[in-house]
Amino acid sequence: MMKRSKKAVLLLVLFSAFLHSAWAEDPKPLAIGSKAPDFRLKGVDDQVYTLESFKEAKLLVIVFTCNHCPTAQAYEDRIIAFTAAYQPKGVQVVAISPNADAAIRLDELGYTDLNDSFEEMKIRYKDKGYNFPYLYDGDTQAVSTQYGPATTPHTFVFDEQRVLRYAGRIDDDEHIGRAKTSDLKNAVDELLAGKPVTTPTTRTFGCSVKWKSKTDWKLQEAESWKKEPVTLETVTLDSLKSVLANQSGKYRLVNFWATWCGPCVAEFSTLTETDKMYRNREFDFVTVSLDAKQSADKVRTFLEQKYASNRNLLFGDENKYDLIEAVDKEWQGALPYTVLIAPGGEIVFRQMGIIEPLALRKAIVEHIGRYYP
């Protein structure tokens, strides 16, 4: 039998490890009757919380949720309302984000303006006015592994002795206003009344937990961008007016830029990443270069380096003032200039100068929607 080289053996070991991480079975949800695993996690207020931090509560409700998931976002107001109603009754709600931000692909962020990083959790907490602690477990996921949430959101209700009495969904329909059975409320009401929970477990629905072992999917996404064709077409002012009229039925982001414009170059990657977040929805992205037409090769090379597989137009450097007038009467002429155009042509967001990514993405997602229809 031919002996394998050390290099071949090493490659085999690495490949086996890859397969194990890619297809490793996700942790199972904590069983009813189990004691609450202790934890030590930082909250968005930069305070550290443990199980002991909530020792005064009659019941402890731990909700595994996150920023980016449309289902999780659909339940935010319901969790806030539940907390307001039940906190006076001795029920403590705690939210934990289990997701590893490094495992989330851009095309999984199509319903959000924020990713699941700790810093952006702070933004969501402030934006929504959460009335409960919001803790981060994305670095190690040690706590999430012990509790075993299957989706975001996934709730776990513990009694005064911190024994698990209910695990599952909040209610039976993620669509706002359509739920008929409030499973979380029913379980908590029974426990507060000293009764056993009639239905101690329910199935959950939502986004899967983004475990660190699945980061290869994000790497595969980045590799796939290299295979997408990058095109550049020359346009006249008349044909550009058709783009601005936007009869596509989608929200259209249009960026006016040039390779000789420093801020344009600096912000370009953020724009192409924004496109890759929302392009599977009612959204498209168009760039319009004001480089001279003889610089087409330079423009195309730059676009290829940025994996700009969206629609790219070259207007050139003629009729600049006619262009400015046609685009937006509020445009003073500085580059870059970015507009978000609603179906039918109305500009609903504009930015002259380098964009602020969060403001742009918030404008996009507020128009195309944060939840499943």
C-alpha cells in the first residue's frame, strides 16, 4: 500500500474537520424539568449579568433573539408589551443574542439595517426602547449551547427554583396581529397561579441560530461574488432619465460617483455590500460614473475589484449641469451623491457626500419592510 505524505495526511485531517464543523448537529433545547444553566454575559449597558442577578424574580423568562432575523423583529413589540405587563407581577424577562456575527451572510441581512454584533445590539436596544436586559453570547456561544435555542426567537420559562417549566414559541403566528394562542402568556399565567403548565413545550419558528461552526457558509458567499459578471454600459441623459423614473416596481438605489473622487472610492464597498444585503428583495442598485468616457477601462477595472455585479452606467463628463437638474433639484453638484428612489420616481432618501451606512440601510429596510409578508 502506498504511504500517504505528511502533507496529504494534514489535508485529510483538515478536510475532516471542515466536514465535522459544517455538518455538526446543533445543540438540543434544554429539557423540561432542567435547572437553569448559569451564565456570565455582558449586556448592552456594559454591565455583566449572571443568573444570580435576577434572584428576586418569581419567574425568569429567557428569550433567545437577535437583531437581524425578520421573525425576531416581528416579535420585538410583543416582548416589550409582555415585559411591561408582567414585570409588576414578578416576572423578569432577559433577552440573549446567541448569534456569531461572523457566521451571518450578507444575503441573510435582507430584512434588517443592523447585524448581530455587540455594538449594533446597543443600537437596536436604544432604537426600540427595550425594557429588559439584552445580553450578548455571540463570542463563545457557551450559554446558548447549554440552553439550545432552535430559532430566534425561542423562549425558556423558569420557576422560582429556576426549573424549566416552558420552552417554545411566544404565540402561534409571527405575523403581527394574527396570533390566536399566546403560549408564553398562558404558561406564565399558570405558573403565577401555582398550576402546572398545560403545554410545556411548543415548536418554534424563525431564523436558525448562527453557530460559529457554520462560518464556512459566509466564506462561500464571498467566493461566489468573484464568479458574478461585472458590466458597464454607456448611457445618455435621456436613457438615464428612464432609470430615475423607476418603473421597476422596486426601490432603486442610485449612486453618482467617479474614480477620481476620494469619498466615492472610500464608500463604494459599503454600497456594494448593501446591494448584496437587499438584492433578493424589492430592491436594485445602479451606479452612474461621471468619469470621462475614455476612462471606461479604468472604471470597469475598479468595479471588478469591488465585485459590483449590479447595473453600472457610465455617463461621462458632458452635460453635468443638465444631469444634476434631471436627478434632483436639491443636489448641489458634489460627489458622491446617493438617492433612494421609490417605484414611480419619488426620491425618499438622499445623501450628498459620503454616506452613513446605518442611515442608508435604515431608510431602505423601512421602505421594503422588516418582516415576512
